Amino acid sequence: MTINCKGKLIDLSTPKVMGILNVTPDSFYDGGFYKKESNIINQVQKMLDEGATFIDIGAYSSKPNADEVSQNEELQRIIPIIELLVSQFPDIILSVDTFRAEVAKQCIGKGAALINDISAGHLDENMLETIANLQVPYIIMHMRGTPKTMQQQTKYDNILKEILFYFSERITSARALGIKDIIIDPGFGFAKTLEQNFELLTVLKNFKLTHLPFLVGISRKSMIYKTLETSPTKALNGTTALNMVALQKGASILRVHDVKEAVECVKLYNQLNI
């Protein structure tokens, strides 16, 4: 189970860790932390040293009720960061968290390796064709509506069945255009209640039915800190606990704010499965 990132084959049969770098001022956990070039370089160096395979950059917050950001502003935020990181770390594998085709195109042109789309192509009709033309790995996430409206769209008759159907349709559309490397993301916290997030985690192994690698992004999310009656800043232990559950259910990639702890999870998981 491999994906091709700029000519480098990444084997996802062994779980990998994706470190998060938000360059937005309003991300729910680390918004505004990384404004200076030195802070960005130091944080990325830290994540790479700790064992991150991928670094995921986002310039448009997708937290519930997040403010809209114009395409020009998103590009102005993210392109200089990609240029900086590619020049500083020539072998870095950058993932770009965007739902806009033009942003995806420009970021790949500057040296990013894969696209992480919270809308799976639903928020930009040109996205699937763009990814097909770029021939880069594509992460497709399950979400209803937009970050502004998603928490009003949480009614499901059968959440697993409906999400699997959603992915089946998206995968078929992507394959028809020639997209080869697809990773799915169930979208914890996106158009799902706290209870639904835990239900989804319980049945997570069923996503193996897609025969595709899947990513889990639960790092410091409300399903953890609300359950523990704490805050995102105090949700690392809970994140680590549920990341191990995700690995045991078959997750191929953990998308996290805290790389060291996630890499330790993967090492312990691998030891359990020798």
C-alpha cells in the first residue's frame, strides 16, 4: 500500500505520522502561533526530527463557524510558507490542506507533494480534474456542508453506511478521471456530534472495505476535551489514548499537533504486531 510523493514511494502498510502546521490566525488550537519565519522553521524541524513523514499546512481554518477566507488571502498566506520550507528542507513531503483547485495547483507547483481536501471535491467543481492533471496523492474527507454549516447537518440514519456510500461515490469519480493515489479521512468533528465521533471510532475498521489507506485526525479535538471536561491545550493525553485505538482499528496515517507522542504510539503499536 504505497503512495507516490514527488517520485518517492511512501509505504503506508506501516502507519505514518502527519504533523500539522496551521498558518491561520484562528485555528482552534494553534492559531497565530507561527507568524515568524524562525518559529515556522523551528516547529517544522522539531516535527521532522520527531519522526513526521508528512507536514500538513493549512491557511484556511476549518473549525466550526470559521470565518471565510478569500482565495487570494489563502494563497498569500500559504505560498511563502511552502517556498520557505522547500528551500529549508529540500526532501520535505508537504501536504496542503485546501478545498480550492487553484490553491492546490499553485502549491504543488511550488513544491508541495499532496493535497488534503476537507470537501473531497464538493466545494470546488474543478478540484478532481486538477488533482488528476497534477497526478498527486489526494486525501478526501467526509463532511457535509461547509465549516460554517456542518454542525447543523448531523442527522444520519446509519452513519457508517452513509459515509461509506459517500466515499464510494467520490472514489468512483476520482478513479474515472485517473486519480491513482487516494487516502480517505472519515472527518472526525465535521458534521458529527460528539457521540457520533465515538461511534465512528468504534466502527473505524470497516473503512478497510474501501481497500484504501485511511487517515485519522482527532488531535486535541472537542470529542476529547469535552468528554474529559478540559480544553484543547490539556487534551494531549486523551489524544494519545485515542490515537492508539485508531491504529488498532487500521489507521494508516495519524494527523497530529504533537508528533513525538504519535510516533511513540506507532512504535508501540508496531511492537504489539510483530
